[in-house]
Amino acid sequence: VLEAAGVNVVADAAAVASADIELKYDGYLAREREAAARLAELASFALHSDLPYLDFKSLSTEARQKLERVRPTSLAQAARIPGVSPSDLHNLVVETMRWRRRVA
């Protein structure tokens, strides 16, 4: 591209390939960076010790039972429990927010 514009560029093949990948996948990489940032924010999402996990019907039965047994203090800890799926984590955030509004 630069050569077509009259600019003489000397670069090794790896640098050219890397730049080509960055250009081709820029949108995808930006979305992934945003998703990683959102995940980092959610990882610090605090879970109250009194949460009634067994009452959260939007969670799978396995997730409810394991969360009740382990009682994680953050979403990051909950995410590391085997049997708690990404959809369970999303629903846990929603249920926790509802619970906080009811209790407050």
C-alpha cells in the first residue's frame, strides 16, 4: 500500500504480516478488548454473603447448589466454580441486582 503511494518501505516479512493482521482484524480485536475490560469490571462484582442462591430460579440447579455450598464473595470466584456456566454468571448478576433492590 505504501509502495503504491510512492513511499519506499523496507520491512521484514514478520512486521508486514503483523501489520496486515492488525489491519484486517482491527474491529474484532477492539471488540475483544472491550469484552475483556467488561469482564474485568464484572470480576470485581461483589456477592453478598446472604444471597439466597437456592431461590434464584434463573440459575441452573447445579449452579444454585454449588453457589450455595461455596458462597463466593465475587463473581470472579463464582466463575471458577466447576458447573457454573457463563449464562449462570450473567443470570447471577441480574438476580443479585434484583435482590439488592428488594433488600435495600
